[in-house]
Amino acid sequence: MKKIAFLVEDDFINLHVGVRNYIFSLYLSLKDFYDIDFIYESKNSNLSFKRIIISDDFIAQNGFYKNVSICGNKNDILKSLKTTNFNEEEFPINKDIYFQYIGDIEEQGYDALIITNPWLINFNQMLPAKKVFGLVYDTIPIEYFFKDSPIEYDKSHFAFKHHNGFKYYNKYCDNILFISKKSLNFYKEFYKNSLNNSELNVIEPIAAQKFYNLKNFDSKYLDKNTIILTTPFEIRKGIKIIPEYINSICDLNSLIIYGNVNRTKFRDIKDFFKSLREDIQITWYKEITTDSLIKLFLKSSLCLFCSDDEGLGLPIIESQLCGCKVLCYDKPPMSDLVIEKDKFIVKNDKSLSIKNIDYCLKTKYDKNQLIKSANKKFNNKQFLTLINKIL
């Protein structure tokens, strides 16, 4: 069996929940066909590595052992915010994760090494594997930070760390893997003068294994007029505009929110909840297991995804695999993922956006048919096919 290593950050299990989710999804699609390691470079080690041994159960639940949630109306949420530090992660000491020193990875004989984060690269030499692949989630930091040539900027900035990693990809990687066509197209244009012989490939949209082939959903369990919001607590993801949308939906029975707030100012979180109508019943999951998230998507009427820029938009895939209709902006790559494209959130037109939300919430649709269509569109075997081809 061929060996593949995912090169990750030393604390990736505690950071970047979406990135971790995506890496685990790739792993799950390959694990029955390849011998796979998660490895990271020891600090100040000059290419000395450690292996992270992670239980399959931890991976299947995206690193969450329990649900951490608060519920009630906005006053209940605000009261809880005063007594709970929702800006800190609450990962327990983990008995399902072990660390093993392996030193020089050349002796491991990896057939492929996948660099999962461009920002973790602090070396400038070829890694000892038969093939090296670089993974690109998005180019958003590059797009927003670098206006012209990225030469005189602070090298500690996150965007510069992306840029440094991408330069390494262009020089050393046999293949650069993009999670969407949008990221590929921008990358090709921005680095058109520095691309060497790296092959460029797009990974077809994929989700974690548990989201696939769900049993038929009985409509009697549907929570009518329930909206689920996915990670809304950033400007780019809609924290400022969402309350007005939600408050305008007269027949909304309940609002479900999931996602942490570790990159959000406490004042902005308070303002978000203060802005909501008092009669709306809210359940906010800061941490949620994959099994519980699937149940929420199955029971919800509509997933509202208000991010105006993404490398992919994983919740859009997950939601539809659970038969929950999605409303997002008519902007790639998000809009490319939507199966029923009849309505969208419309930038700079709140009135039309609210009308579309209300329409989608109240219009009946066949959840089981959406599940079938999503399983066909987001085939989780396609990444395996790609790796087999390029390896």
C-alpha cells in the first residue's frame, strides 16, 4: 500500500475548524486505499518531524466530543455571554490523539506528501518524498492585501505567509491542488510569471464521509420555518447584515446558529444578538459534533449562507447532502455548489434578499430528492480518483 503524509500545523486539531474539517474529509476519502500519516515539523528543528496519531472517531466528529450550546431568546443569549467566555476554545485533554517522534522523514518512504497549509512553510528546500503536493484553500488574503507587487509588506502578516507558501509551491511542488476553480483562476493570474512546472488541478467538491448516503428523511420531523446560519460571526460572513434579514421574516419559528467566534470582537457578538427580535428562539452551537450537525440540517427548512467570499463554502455542500436548501450569494464558488439556483441573496438589495429568504423558507421542496442530487453532484470518490491519477 502506498504511503501519503499530510503535512499539518502542530496544533491544527485546535485551530481553523473549517480547514481541519476539509483535511479530514480528504483523509476519509483515501484512508481505505492508502497508508496515511499526519505529520508536522518540530519547532526550530531544521526539518525534523513528528507524527500525530488521531482516532477515527475524533476525525469522524471533526474533533468535537460534545455539543456546546446556549439557547433562548436574545436576552437569554446576552445574559449567558456575560458569564461564559465564548472567545476561548474549550478543547479537552484528548486521549484519542498521540504524538510520535519520527525525525528525518526520508526514511518513511512517502510516495506523496501533501502540504495542507501554505502559511506553515518556513523552509526553502525540497521535502524528501517521491512527490510533493501543495493545497490551496483560497487566495482571499492575497486578493485583499496585495494590490500590486507583494515586496515591501510585513512578513508576519497572514497574507504574506500565504504568499511565501505559494512561492514555495511554485518552486518545489509537483502538483498544486485547488479546492475551487475560482482559487485556481486567481492563482494562475497572480503567479503567471513565477509558475514553474507544477501541474495544477482542482479538487472536486467533497464533504466528510458521514454526510453521504443518508437514509430517507421523514417530513414529519421537519422543523418548519427554521433557518440555520453557518459561521456568521465575521464581516465577510454577514455579521452586520444578517440581523436585518432575520428580523424581517415574520413567520420564523427558530434560528439555529453554529460556529465559533475566536476571530470576532466581543462587542460585535453582543451587537449581533442585540439586533435580533426578542421573540425569535435561538440555539447557538459554538461546538457541535458531525452527527448533531447532520440532524440539524435534516430538520431545518433553510440554510442561510451569507459569506460574500469563500475559497469553497463547505457548509453549502454539507447542508444539501442533508436535504437542506441553501440560499447564498450568486457568486462563485458558492453559487457553483447550489443545486436549486432559483433564488439568491442579492448584494446591495436588502428588500429583494429578504423576499427571496421568505420565499425559500416557505416554499415546500423534496428533501430526499435534494439528498439524492447532492450525493450525485458531490461524489466523494473523485478525490481518490485524482490522487490515483497524479500519484
